[in-house]
Amino acid sequence: MLACLRISSLRPVVVLVAVLWAILPLLPALLRGELPGSPYTDLYPSVWGLDVFTSGLPGLVTHTTRMGAPGGIGFYYSSPLHGLLGWPVHALAGPDAAYVATLVVARAATVWFCWEWLVDLGRPPIPALAGALLFGASPFFHGYAAEGIVEGTDGWALALWAWMVSARRPVAAAFALGLCILASWYLGMVACALAALAALRLPTARWSLLGFLVAPVAFSAFHGAFGGNAPLDDTLRAAMGAPFGFATPWFLGGTPFALNTFVGVSAVVIGVLARHRSPVFVAGALLCLVLSTGRGPWWHLPVLEMVRFPYRWHAGTLLCLAALVSAMEVRAVWLFLPWLEGLLLGPIHPVVPGAPRELPTVYEAVTPTVLLELPGPLALPPGVPNPSRPRARWFLYAQLQTGAASPWTLDFNGIAHDGDAAWLDSFRSWDRALGVEPIAPDLVGARDAGVHQAMVHRDLYGPERAARLEAALVAGGAFLAEEDGERALYRF
């Protein structure tokens, strides 16, 4: 009875801690009126994808004409779960508010649900909070928020599955495993692997595998959008695996990317010294650790050979490590060292960066038809730095305000196979990142495709190349409709 009272009395405090963790690192960006996340990676595609997904509900969108206009491209939102949860907010306040709201809820729930699971395992409330912060407030999950990788932020679904398994609620556990699959293929594979491992000892874990029935439905939509997915080259997969060695702290440069599997020295020491080292948690941590490296002959097995970002197995390592650390019988304050080590010495800045929401006034002259952004996106293999990522603010996010579709296509990290129309090759040749000699822009092909306006980003081309491109556009019959110095809108 006393233990129950302690848990119930501390639950509001835990929820408050979880909410503070969810909001405070985002607050500077929000107060500046920005979107929380880096403008140079996946943030704008995540917000755009959320809008495409929710606008198509209650069905699953597998095709959109917002890119690759007029024919469109295949589409599968990276986190259907995130899109479903954001649907009500999107309907009331739009995609920006839906993204922020679901991000905050996901961050808070990841900490809270992990705490509920740990106390259900019999951990005292304070050690359970230390373990929950180690998991939900780790540089790993924090990095997803910083980079705007929407499918990585819903770690709460994995914690919910573990909680329902420990609570011996088979139906809820199966439902939670299905949520993991809808959260992302990566979280789903971690949940299925841990469920298979736990099934050796726990009947509820066996029943939870029924949640895998969600996978064929989701995969059907995914396959309908993208078709076949070729196995990744071993070298590229290893490059997307857990980095070896010590991470550079954020205040010394660190990394702005989510590709981190930071685990502090204190977490390892406490986990090893824990008196209640369940074989399931030790095995689960080691299994996910080995798989997160992206190295080994098992990567040629079916399913595994299709995994593009093996470092994301680290979610399973953290979950099992949280159970081990919270089992250590030491003074409670020492149990918070793993979380503090990640916060203060980890590679991800404690404060999430911000990305602009507003558009330059020149966009007010854009008509809601089709707009050719120049330069456009580039399709490069995973692991290769893509200089076109920041341009997503223009060819993706801007269309949420202008209503103008784009003739460019997206490769979604090399998964999609829709190619750009041939007439776009002439416009792509002007991209400085390609280092090729530009050719005359094919305005005839553009007109035939229903494109009659183009936004030239002079600052991205440089003065000399921008002047040459604009002269070529005018020579082809285009005329300047609006400009603001850095950008110029042409009609033709």
C-alpha cells in the first residue's frame, strides 16, 4: 500500500518533469516564432509530409501531385502514427501547430511511459525516473527532434509496449507493438526483435507479436508508393551504423545530426554493477548494440538487408539499459548521472535549433498552380552530404503557404524511384553543386508540362551564374514578375 501511495503521489512530479523536458529545449525557437528543428535536414520535409498525410485522411496517401507535377510522385509518410495523432490539431490550426504539438507530446510521453514501465517492473519511483530520463531524454531521441526526423521521436510507443508486456495485458501489448510499426519501420523492427526475445520467458510478449498484423497493411501502402527497395551496399550501411569511439561534446562542436548512439560511461558502469541483471535485458541490450553497428554477416539476411539506418537499433539498447540502470541499489542522485552525462557531454546541443516559418514577400506574387524552384533538390545516396537539403524550405515548405505544386521529384533517401521529367535536366545543369557546364533552360518543355513560373534563388547560384541563368530565361521568352534582391520570380 505504501509503495502504491508513493508511486501515485510522485506521478504528477514525473509528468511535470517529462513535460518540462519536452518543452524547455524547444522554447527558444518557439519564442522566436520558428519551427523547432534544424532547417538543414529533415524538418521541412517532415512538416510538408504531415500536411500531405493528414490532408488525405481517412485513407493512406500513396501518391501526391504536390511534387512531380503534373503526374505526381509516390508517397508514404515516414511516421503514419505521428500523422494520425496530428490530424485533429492539423484540422484546427494547420501543419506547423500539428508538428509542434505532436513533437511535444511525443517527447513527454517517451519519458513518462518509460517511467510507468519501470515502476511496473518494481523499480522505486526515483530510480525509475532516472531510467526514464536515460531513455526518453537521451541524445539519441533528442537528436531526432533537433534534426526534425519525425519518425524517430515517438519512442513512447516502444516504452508503451514494454509497459503493457510487464503489466500482462496481451491485447494492449499487441496494440502497442502495432503502434511501433506505424511509428516507423525502425521502431517496429526493434519492438519485434525485443518481443521475440522476451517471448522466450513471457507469454504476454508472445501475444504482443500479433501486433505485427499491422505490418502487411502498412507495407502494402509503402510498396504502393515506392515499389521495390534495393538492399543497401555494405559500406554505406556501416557508415549509417553506430559510430565507434567517444563522441565530441556539443560545446566542442559535437554533431548536429541524429546519427548518434551516445551512452555515457556512468550508464555502462551502473548497468554492469546492477544487482538485478535480468538476462532478457542484458541480451536485449547486447543484441541491439551489435545490430546498431551495421556490421556483420547477418545483414545479408532477408529483411535486415533492407535496413538503411542500422544505428536506429539503439532505441532497444537504451530501453534495456534503462531497466538495468534503474535496478541499481545506490543513492538515487547517482542514478541521474547517465542522463546528465548525455545532456552535458553528449553530441547534441541541449537547445533545439529553430527554422524560419515566414516566406519572403516575393512569394506573395506566386500563383497557386505549379512553381519551378531554381535550384531544386538533388538525389544522392544515403551517407553522402546533400547540399540541396536546405532548399526544402522553398520547394516543399513554401508550397504549404503558396499552394503551388512543384515539378521536381523527391528520392526519399534513395527509396523512391520516380525520376524527374527530361525537360528538368536543363534547369538542373545550372546547379553549382553538380559542377557541370549549364545548358539553355528548356522553357518549351516547362510550358508543355504546365509550368509557367519559376523562382530563381540568386543567393544559391551566386551573382555571376544567377545573372547568366536569368539572361537565358529572358532569351527563352520569360519576363521578370517580382524580385527582392535575393530571389526573382519569372513568368513564361
